[in-house]
Amino acid sequence: RSLVINANTNNHKDLEDVCHGWCAIVPLGDFEGGDACFPELGVRIACPPGSIIFMRSYAVEHYIGSFVGNRYSIVHFTHQ
């Protein structure tokens, strides 16, 4: 588990995560934007404060879109 504070991410896969495992992200704070983006799939999902998103972060390229304000994310994952 990690706490991510006001960080933007570039497009990536989390290759240390379990291959068939899940990652859960819970964004918190007072912010606008910060969508979960999956360029390979052509999908962008709004993630307002208090939402939760599950993904296979090992297998699917993803990044967090730009945001304004204070964004804190609790990220749950399992490493190999």
C-alpha cells in the first residue's frame, strides 16, 4: 500500500505488481480532474474524491490525468 500526494504519473504499467492481481486506487482531497486514463483502451474514467477504481495495473498501461487542487491517493497493490 502507498500514499501518493499531489503526484502526476506518466503512462506506465506496474511490472512489479502480481500479473493477474488487482490494484485499487482511492483518491481523496479537494481537487478537480485527475481522471484515470487507459490509452491502450481509449478510455478515460472520472475519479472524483472518495471514488474507488480497480485495475490490473501490471497488464494495462495507465496514468492519472492532470488535476487542480490537493489530491491524495491510497493505492493498494500486491507485488510479486
